[in-house]
Amino acid sequence: MLRKLYDWTMHLAATRHAPKALAGISFAESSFFPIPPDVLLIPMVLSDRAKAWWYATLCTLASVLGALGGYVIGAFLLDAVAMPLLSLYGYADRFAEFADIYNEWGAWIVLIAGVTPFPFKVVTVASGATGLDLAAFIVFSIIARGARFYAVAGLLYFFGAPVRAFIEERLGLVFTVGVVALIGGFVLLKFVV
């Protein structure tokens, strides 16, 4: 089954619809979707290494736009939904303390979370909820997401054939490591937040 999924993803990566799917996943992952765009970026670059830089650019731009969507969710929906609940349970003052600390370190949090497996959507929503400076949020999102996606695309561009061979020979291992990294990001989230 894993082999069929891999073959299907590699086929999708070579179609004319792949860039739209990559942009959609990149946008959604930064605001609400749990699956990182790497699941499509990697096979797309492996499928057509000449477009690696275009795919990294597309992924970065869509991800930053999605991050702005997450920021808006945090800025408007958390005030309407979460704050009344926090007040009801007596935690509204604690949120203000959290917001102060978050805004002191927020730009660094955006930068670090943007390049790691940590779920970026959590940071985008938290940034909106705490009122992190929007200009700093955008700049650090561009830097972090660009660094991440260009690094992936660059490694695959320069080492594509051996990487593809490694993935295809050890598909189960690569899948397991990917799932562990994804779950690890959510576990880390549970202990950090």
C-alpha cells in the first residue's frame, strides 16, 4: 500500500495540477492543515529537478499567505471565541502574561518554528492572538519558510538522484521517520504550549 501511495504521489508530482496542489497545501498547512507541504514538494522536485527553485518559491509564497490567514484567525476568532472562555474560567489575566512573553520572543519563535517540524499553524494563530507586530511576523515568516523550502529544494536539486534512490529503496524507513517527525512536532507542541 505504501508503494502505491508513493507511486501515486510521484505521478501527481509530474502532472500540470501539481503546482496548484503544492500551493494549496502550503497555504493550508500554515493556518490549519496538519500535513506539511514537503510531502508534495519533495516528489515534485525529484520528478523535475529543473523546477526546484520555482517550487520552493511557490511553496514559500503560499505558506506566507497561509501564515497571514493563521494570523487573522488568531486575531479575530480567538477574541470572539477563546477570550470569553478564558474569562469564564479565570484565565484571561494569564493570557495577557502569555501575550507579553510571546511578543517579547515572538519573532524568534516564528523564525525557529518556521524551519522546524513544529506545527507552524500554532505559531501563526498565536501571533495573531497576541498581536505580534505584523511587519515582523511577515518578515520572519518569509525568512523561515524560505529557508526551509529552499533548503529542501536545494538538497534535492544537487543530490536528487541518490536521494530518490535512497527513498525508493527504504520507503518504509523514510515514511516512518516522517511520521515520527510529524508526531514529534505535535508532542513538542503539547509540552511547549
